[in-house]
Amino acid sequence: MAAQMVAVTIPTTSITRTNPLRCHRKPFLVPPQASSASTDFTIQARLGLTSQIVGRRALDWTSKENSGFNDSFDEVEGESDWYDLDTDLYYWTKSLRPVQWYPGHIAKTEKELKDQLKLMDVVIEVRDARIPLATTHPQMDSWLGMKKRILVLNREDMISPADRNAWATYFARQGTKAVFTNGKMGMGSLKLGRLAKSLATGVNAKRRAKGLLPRPIRAGIVGYPNVGKSSLINRLLKRRMCPAAPRPGVTRELKWVSFGKDLDLLDSPGILPMRISDQAAAIKLAICDDIGERSYDVSDVAAVLVQMLIRLPTVGSKAFYRRYKLDVDGHCGKSFVEKLALQLFNGDVNQAAFRVLMDFRKGRFGWVALERPPR
């Protein structure tokens, strides 16, 4: 009898992307030039012996030592680590529910703010020192044009000295006047007031030349929600003139307040783009509580945070074990949040996720920035 040979081939196409934050079983894509050894590894992957985190190599669950993804991230820090982290963050967020938040008062504020900008002598742009790039409005430069600007990195108490030095050097090289402040304690607020007055000294000189009386310098304070704009004004005035609270959306309307006889300050609600196209930045806004809670899935955001922090040498997986007495198995954020839910919250994943986020916001893992200056 003649035997009929049937060729068996392994397809090289990938399947639909699933949640990259869950350590699930999924096929591994074999490149056309793969060797027989890599094909054997692929077959093992198809049998469920490996798991992959998007953006990194596949992890071998049976041997952490052989995975090539051990705690070396806790020991070595360099700019390449931050670059790789940003790359991975892009992939982690690609398949998640988009983070979007644009309440009605922001659209109204944006229109009014553009009109008020014409009256300002200097603009004070406030950003979150933990995420200076993510809290940069993409249209801010076009709105301000050639107006004098002071960049404020608020919450300097929530980042490390190394983070602060890195950003100070970066903005100094760009020729940008940057002031680090702590709106809660008032550090840097007086320096900010003096700098605003000094930048606008030419305003009254021109008025006198025209025979006009001098007037107070007008400075507008703008920025994303919950970056500390109102707190800074209250510290400058040494009294509570503007409503402030540690959540986005408290300030709802523009308000002028006077700082002595020489300076008028405009407090404004936080402004966001109508649509946030950079979802990696949007996730950072959610982590740092700079966007409304209804805009994101708290469990996904917490899982991303876990995967980010274990990659930072100043935090690492050991910080999570010290805090919760739990290992981050396979460096998988989703499974860690689920384990924490079972241990502390009777399986409530949302409560566990909220606990992780609050612990980060309160510095329980140490004060650390989530961004470093670009190359």
C-alpha cells in the first residue's frame, strides 16, 4: 500500500491581541527565518508552557532564573531603561479601554481662557512634576504665542532628587524658566511670585512712557486638572481664596485675585484636549489622579502601574513584597492585583486596584517620577 505523506505547517500569522496586562496563554509569532530550535520553542508556547507580556520577551513560568526577566531591573538604572519602559507602556495601553475625559465646563473654560490670555502679561503653566510631559497641553504653545511664560513643576516633594535634577537640567538646556514648587507646603511659591513680577517689569515702563498710570502685573495660571494651580495661589496669598481639593474638577470658573498691589493672578479650571490621542500619557494622568475617575478602568490602571514600578530600579518588585507580602509573579500587574484582592478585599479587584493607586499617590513605594526627560 502506498503511504500518503501529509505536510504539517505551523502558521506564522498572529491572532487578535488580548489584554497585555493579563499573563495569559497565547501563541508566539514565528518569523519566517526561524530556526528549528526556535520552532521547538514555538510549539511549547502553543501548548501553553510560556506566557508573554507585550513589549518584552516571553516568560518561562517554570523557571524564573531562565526567563531573562529577573530582578536585574531593581539593580541597574540608565536612560535605556526609561526608553524601554516608554516603549512597553505604549504596547500595554494599546488594547485597553481608551481614557477620555472632557466635562462640559472644560469646553466653556477653554473659550473664556483664550479671551483672557490676551490681557495677561505673563503666563504661569503648572505641570505635575511626576509626569511633566503627560501634563503638557498640546495646544499650549499656539495659544500663548510669544507671551512670557514661567513653567512650574509642582509636587516636587513627590519625586526623588535624581528626578528633579534630571528635569532641571533638561529645561535649563532648553532655555525654559522652570520653578519647582510644593503647593501644599508653599515651597517655591514666593520665588514664583518674584519671578512673575520681574518678567513683566517692562509693562509699566511702557505705560509711563505713554503717560499712563502703572497697574498690577497680570499673571494667568493654567494647566491640567489637579496639578495644584489653586493651592499655589492660596500659598502665595497666604489665605484660602480659591477652592482647592486633591481631585480633578474642583475649580469650575475663572477667577481673578490680587496679590498685594503689584500682581493680579487668574485662577483657571484645569484644561484638557477634547480627545487624548496619546494613551500612554492618559494612563499616567489616571495614575497620578490628574483626570476624572470615571474616565478609566481602575483595575487596568493599577495593573499598568505595577508593571511600571517593578521596572524602576528605585522601586522594583521588592517594594511590593514589603508592602503587601506578595510576590509579583512573572512581573504581571493584572495577576498581582487579583492576588491582592483575594488576600485583602474578599476578591474585590476594584478595591485592590484603588489601594495600589492610593499607596503610590501617598508615597508608600517611595517618591518617584513616572517620566524622565527625552533623549
